[in-house]
Amino acid sequence: MKSALRSTLLAAACAAGLVFSSATASAAEPGLVDFGPALAGASSTRNIEINLPEPLLNFAATIAKCQDADAAALIKDLKQIRVNVLGMDDKNRADLTTRVQKIRGDLAEQGWLRAVNVQDNGDDVAVFFKLGRNSAVEGLVVTVLGKNNEAVFVNIVGNIDPTRIAALGEKYGIDHLKKVHCNPASTPAAPVAPTAPVERSSAS
């Protein structure tokens, strides 16, 4: 998780002059995941928590509309972005790994779709989607056991355009979202009727 994410989002919070508690978002939101209970009591070498609820995202979208239309489009329908980062070492690695696996299992049981599963070069990444009506993406969860000794938990709530997920990761420094590309399936072409064979008249 890049430091750019922390600095950018925290700077936005300071600019808004607002302070929000981690419980601001309504539990009724179908894409909301509270990592608190699953991470309660976990030891960590460091602990970073970022919470951007809907009022702050609306504020950011209003400002971005005048300066960066693409950024405004990314966040205009979002209701919350939450990020938790826990530092890992040899003492807590096994415990955090167990907690991550439990979170992933609970999400699967609750109907979340596991769209990305990557174990590569020391990183263990899983991305889940919560689908609503008409297959709209209402929530996104990223869980990472990183080779850089970080356990990362990201929850994005709201009407998420799947074609913009990678751009959202790029804009806010959420590294593992940059590799998530969900392009809608192309409409299959209509079947072509076979051409009737041309009958040749025989010479009389």
C-alpha cells in the first residue's frame, strides 16, 4: 500500500475540515464490510485505518468536478472507502493469516463472488464483489497478505463501475486494484443464416 494513498486521502479529510467515526456508514448498505470484529485483538507492528464516508466523498467529488472530471466520475456514486493496514512480522503472521482466511470464507458464505485470486512472488491477494440487481457491483473487498509484511483490507461501498476499478486503484494508490480489469462481455453476434445452395439447371 503506497504512502500516496494515506497522504492523498488524509489531505482530503483535512481540507474538508471534517472528522468522521468509523461507524458513519449505515450497516444497511449491502456492500459494507466491517473488518473490526475480525481484526479485534490482533497484534500488529503498525496499524493504519482510513475511513472516507459518503459526505467526504461527495465533497471530494464536488471539488474534483472542476479540476478532474475523471476523478469525479470515479467517486460520484461511492458511499464509503475504508482501508485497514496491519504490519506483520514472525510473531503475528500466522494469526493474521488465519484472520484473513476467515474473512474470505465469511464473504463467500454471504454470497460475495471471488473474482480475483492471486498468489505470486510472496503476495496473496483475493478480490470479492457484491452484486446487486442487474449484476450491478454494490461492494468491493480486497484482502492482501503482502510480501512487504503488510496485511491490507479494502472495502469500497456504492455503485461501482467495474470498468473503472483499475482506474480507481490508480487514482488512490490502491496497488492491487490496478490489476483488476472487468470488461463487460461483448454481445454475441447474431447467427448468420446459411446460404442456400444455388441449383444449376442441367442442359436439356
